[in-house]
Amino acid sequence: MTENVMNEAVKGEAAMTNEHNGVADLRAVINGREVAFREGETVLEAARREGVFIETLCEFAEMGHRPGTCRMCLVEVTPVEGDAFVATSCDTVLRAGWRVETKTAKIRRMQKLQLELLMADHCQDCARCSRHGACELQSAGMRLGLRAPARIHFRPKAAERRYDDSRRALVFDGSRCVRCLRCVEACRKVAGQSALTLNGVGTSAAIGFGPVGMKWAESSRCVACGQCTLVCPTGALSEKDQGDVLLDWIEDPAVTTVVQTAPAVRVQLGEAFGLPPGTNVEGRITAALKALGVDFVMDTRWSADVTIMEEGTEVLAKLKADREAGRRGTYFTSCCPGWVNYVELSAPELTPNLSSTRSPQAIFGALSKTYLPQKKGLDAKAIRTIAIMPCTAKKEEAARPTLVREAGVQDTDLVLTTREFAAVLRRAGIDLAQMPEVPYDSPFMSASSGAGALFGATGGVMEAAVRTMRAVTGVDDKTWRPAFEAVRGMDGIKEAEVELPGVGVIRIAVVHGLANVKTVVEAVKRGESRWDFVEVMACPGGCVGGGGAGRGQRTPRAALPSRLQGIWKIDAEAPIRASHENPDVRRLYEDFLGEPGSHLAHDLLHCEYRDRRAAPNPPSAEQLFRTVELTGY
């Protein structure tokens, strides 16, 4: 029902209000109980606040997404005047005096019929689905009592929809898509990319990646952040599962497996095993990997400390040169592969502004094939380096041509997301919650600082960098050890000023969520930037909100505050708080690299970037005709 029709239906309704704390509370009745609500609230919002459950599927409150497309959230409404009607509660604004029923026999029959329609047009091979056991469509079926196969007699379209696994990181299975449009919303509101589209109409409507027929790998906008996979209610969007590769390597006696675990994973993974969000399961992860049979388990925090030594040296040199030349340059961190993808695809003119320092994952990969064999007397060719990451874009980063030093041999051989790793543990019958605490192997590639842990949180790379940059330029320890609150928290863009002896005051910024970065990028392009050093993370909250994290139903962001607190707690309790204080990082330079920015360090720990912006490519006549055929326009 449209807004205009609803307005007509309730014309002349009683304005039943109650003044409370200066705000006019409207009154309505839901399931026989009077409830208070505010102007503009939907039926669903008011019902949820009152603890009344209404079945939903397409709606996603965290993004304000309520398209009403699935028709599952039906309710019966009796207005003050006019006839009763059935409405979708997610996009129907509640009116004073309405009587709403959410669970009548009529509503239950209509919901079940709608679910049968959805199921009849949906792949029902659930055992092979990435969301098996955590599928919102399955859950709706159980709640509505759907037992028999769908009875709708029409030719289903699910089998005809596309399957696209052209990307290294992500998979789209159109046969499992319910066209809720959550992924399209997330791509716009969270990633700010509009890489996902809806092509066609009716039962021919399908998620696309640009013009009709374009493969996902050909997208000039997708940065592989994976935020779409966090909101998909079914198994239509998922990471490319490579858990079997890890298990095969563990079983192969000719392979030496080296696993690195990212800072954010230790405060995410426990959720999949019933532990509270933010619980630090670092030692249990090591125990679980050892139980699987991994040879070496090491910490990405160590290579994060190395990142700070390289990036801090690089940026400090550039800032000093700018000050001496009387100019201002804006330099960006380069740890986030989603952000690097964004620059190469959408703003390649900014590649000179990116730090050339590799990400901690890539730095660890390079040193695991060079420094580790030297220290342990291992055959470098037998080593397989596996990264457990909160990020889908890390899968694509590992295969970047500029991070492959030998033809066909990646420094980081395999990347598993937090979700994939949880699945591997469940397959092995390992309950992480019951595992003991076991320390990392080989301290010389695992000892780390609190600053290294901060890489998992928005603002963490900047805070870690500032600690070391201030210390090496002569600031007394006591002034940089406390938490740098200015760069912490969930504000989309955070700013501060920092005094660096020998350089002066620099202005820094921290951005998380690519939808927020365009303000900064456009200012730099126009030559109007007021910032000297900027940290960008593609995902909300930084890595703790990465696209490879565990996904609950409807509330992927609910755990972010607890995960951030978990990261900050690790830092606060760390005996070493700054990267330059890490004795094993110092040993790396003394025994192997020489000094930050040395020739060997630059060869192993830095990289180049490419201009991947797609040239304008007007659609052919055939493509235009195909678009007309599918959309009707």
C-alpha cells in the first residue's frame, strides 16, 4: 500500500497523544496491548521495541533497509476509520489509533504462502550452502511451520540464475538469492561503491555487477571488501571457501605449514563458539591450530610492528621533505587491501600518496619465505604460508602481481577468513571454547607490541604510527604512552593534531567505511587537503568489522563495540606498547634487514601500485538490446 493510500485510509483518525518528557507520544494497539510510539515510526519498529516478534527477511534495521520486497512481515491493520487492510510492517508508518494484529490465522497463511513462493524459486540443496545452519530463509521456514516441499506450480527461475566465482575472494550463487537487495544497500551505504546492481524485473530480476552479462571479476567498482556477504540472509554471497587446501597441506609431509593470525581474529573467532564478542582467544587459536597439525603458529602483530618501522620511516622522510620545501602533501596508510583496491580502481592519481609499505600480512609472507628459513634452517620452497584474516579482500591481496617476488610463487600462499577458519575447526570437531591457552611458536616472528594489536581497530594503525614517530623524533615516553583517544571510536572521520620534533605540527585523519572516504579523497584531488597523514580502513570499525568476520542474523555491527574494546584491552595490558620497542623487531633489522628503508627492506617489504581504472566502454548494440530484453525498458 502506498503512502498516499495509507493517508486516505486513516484520514480523520483520532490524534491520541500523551505528553511525556516534552515529546508527543502517539498511541496504538498491537495484539490487544496499547503501545506508545513516535511520529514516523514504522509498525515493525514499534512492535520490536515492545518485544512483539514479526517475521522479516529482506528488512535490515542496521542499514535502515526496509524495501518490503519479501512480503514476510505482513500484519493486519484496522484504522480508526475505513476498512481493515493487510500491510508490510517494515515500511508502513504506524498511525495513532490503529489496531494491529501480527499473528492471526489469515496472516500466518499469507506468510506461509509467500515463503512457499520464495522457496519454489530457490535452490533447496541446503547441505552445500555456505549459510547452512545459519540461513535466515531456513529459520523463517522453521518458525512458520513449513514442512512439505513448496507447492507452487510455476516454472522456477532459480536454476537459470547465474553462478559467478570469477573473483579470487568472493562467490555469487544466484540460485540462492531471494532478491532482498541488502547487498545492494550495503555496497552503497557501507562501501560507498554501488558495485552491485539489480538487473531485470519480476522473476527475471537478478543481482548483477554492472552492465548485463558482466562478470564480477570485470567490475571496475568492487573492492572485494565482503560487506555484502555479511548482510546476505542466505548463501547467495560468500567468500570462496579454501579450508580444504589448508587441511591438504597439513596432511602432506613434504609441506611445512606456517600460519599467521591477524589481530582482529582473536576478538572475533570466539563468537562462533559461544564466547562473548571481544573475548581474546589468541592462545586458544594457537592450541586449535596445533591440534590440527600446523607446524608453526605465529602472530601478524609482529609484522604489524615491522610495518610501523617501515611506514613510519617512509612517511617521516616525506613530511620532513615537504616542510623543507614549503609544501603540504597528504599521505595514506596502505594496510587495508580494500582501500588499496579503491585507489587503483577509482582514484589512481593518488597512488603516489599511498605508502609503499606492504600490509602486515604481506610483510609476514615475505619474511616467512626468507627470514624464517634462515633462522630455522628450513627449505623455503617447502613452506606454505597461511593467513587467518578478518577480511575477504586479503584473499585478493595475496595474489597481487606486485606482491609475488618469484614467478607463480606467492609470499602468502593461502588466506582463510575468520568464518572459513571457524568452519575448519568445526569440521575437525574442535570446540575453541574448550581449548587451553598455548603460546605462539618461534618468538622471533611472534613477539609483539600493543601497537601491533591496534591494527585490528579503526585508528589503530595511526595510533601505532604516532607512538613510534613521536618517540623516534625525540618525544619523552610519558607523553605518547597513553591511549590516543582522538583516533578511537566509531566516528566515520576523526581528526587530530600531533607535534613531531623536527617536523612540526601535523594534522592527521582516520577514516573507516569507504562510504566516508570520498570527502577526503576529493579534497586531496582538488589540492585542498588539510591533512598530512590519513589512515583509511574499508570496513566499519576497521578490521574487527571485516567482511570475513562471523555473521549473525541481522546484526553484524552489534559486536563491533565489544571487539574494539577487546583490541584496546590487549594494547593496554601489553608489556610492550610501541613497535620500535619490540626486541624481536630490532633483532630482525640487526640480523637481517639492516635498517628501516634499507635496500633489502625495500625489496621485501615494499611494493608498487597500478592504475586499474577502467576506460570508458560504451555498451554495444547487442548489450543494449539484451538490457531491453531483461528489463523491459
